Amino acid sequence: MPQPRFFQLYRADDDTTRRELAAGLSAPQPWVAPKFLYDALGARLFEAITELPEYYPTRTERSIFDAHAAEIGAAVGPGSVLVDLGAGNCEKAARLIGDLQPAAYVAVDISTDFLRESLERLQQCHPALPIAGVGLDFSASLALPPGLLGARNTFFYPGSSIGNFTPADAVGFLRQVRERCAGGGLLIGVDLVKPREIVEPAYDDALGVTAAFNLNLLLHLNRLLGADFDVRDWRHVGLWNEAASRIEMHLEARRDVRVAWRGGERRFAAGERLHTENSYKYRPEDFDALLRDAGFTRMRHWRDARGWFSVVWAT
């Protein structure tokens, strides 16, 4: 039986990571990039979040794919190279492979170790399909190994992760995709604007799983930076910023605290916040405008009955 190919292009640079984290913690409005939420425990906690009753994005997107898979497959057309960005356990792509009928499948995530088991299982289900895993921080660069892309490429970016980019950064990222999918297109999940009473609980659930996910970041910072954050000094905040059309996640100091790390320190006043994540929500026409700015010209949307989420095919 054929075996998946693996390319590990991302190499962690501890010094660069420490400089990035220290710069964020020392900024006038302190922040940490959301990618640091996903250590091993953080990834497992996020999987638990997707099962919560408040967290609508995952199951709503799944319902769209289940209802419209044949239409989506017809729009995309068979025979392209399917490039799965942030593939994770590859479950979403696996559910669509029968309808999309790709010529090859390329799963992109930051670590091929994370992809290996999933891709080996997928290869058993599709022995004739060429499969590759690429360890890459695609938010920084979409430079894939030579020979993996074809004459027609379908980039697959589900899960509304595009919302973690600011709109300006999203355009830059989408332009990189556009340069690599001529003849094909982009199949992307987008979370849509909805009332505060629906969107806020999705990021601040009653069980406190999202709070644990956010607070776990502090333990990760302690390991990466040699810091001395005490989780008990902080609380999770998830709020809807209507003016910016985004959910914001913060960690708020419960009391005056001093945090030290190798080469630096900062005093946080009670109530001061450390910004950990944004998740922008879009109106369909605004996201189409974003895609046009990135060079896409034709868009087709599939939405759930409530209009909470959209799957977009852009060419």
C-alpha cells in the first residue's frame, strides 16, 4: 500500500519565540499571538470546546457540508490538488473527499507529527490517492515543497480560522492563496455576524472550558519564556466588540501582580488585560469584498438555515 509523504518545513526557533513573546508582554497593550494557545493541552481543550452546546461554528459548518456536499463538489470539480490548511485531524477534508474527488491531498499544519496518524488512516481509506503532510506555519508563508501543487489547486480553509486575522492581514494571506490556486479556487468557512447573546457564550461557555483553554496559555508561556504566571491571578474574558465586528479573548488580572520572565518583567494592575485572540465575524457582502481585494472574482455561498455561517467557493 502507498504511504503518505511528509515534509517538516517549520522549525521552532526558541530565541525568536522568546523575543516575540517578550515584545508582546511588554507592549503598551499587552498581547500574545493566538497560535500559542495550541500546545498539546490547548489542542485537546479546543476539541472539547467544539462539542459544547454554546459553540455553534463547528456543527453549523458541518451541517452545511452535509447538506450541500454534492453541490460543492460539482462547483469545485474533480481532479484538483486539495490543499487542506490547518488540517488538524483531517476529519473535515476526509468527509468531503468522496464529493470533491481530488487528484491528490496535501494536509498542512505546523507539525507533521500531529498529522502522521490521521494521514496514515486516510491513506488506508483511499489507497490510490497521493497524500502528503507538510509541517508549515502557513500564517507566515505558504511556500509549499516543489512538486506538490498541480495545474489546478483547491485550497481548503474551513472552521472560520480566517477570523483570527485582522481584515488587513486576511487580505495579505488570501493573496498568497490566490497566487497558488490559479485554475482552481478557495473553499473557506466564514463565521457571520450574529447577535451578542449568541456569539459571546460561544467564547465564554457555562462549563468554563473556554476559560481553561485561555488560562492554559499562561502555563505554556511559563514553559516557553521561563515566566512565573500564576493561573489563580487571572480570569478569562470573552466579549463581543461590535464596532470592530469581532469577539475578543483576554486574560484579566484579578489583583495587582508582578510577572517575571527571563530578561524581563511587568507589573499588571488589577483589571488590566492581556489580549490573547480575536475572531472577526463578517457580513457576506463584506467578506466578498475582502476576497475581491485579494484577487478573487467569483464567489458562491452556502449557508445554514439560520444564516449563522457560510461556506464560500471563490475562484
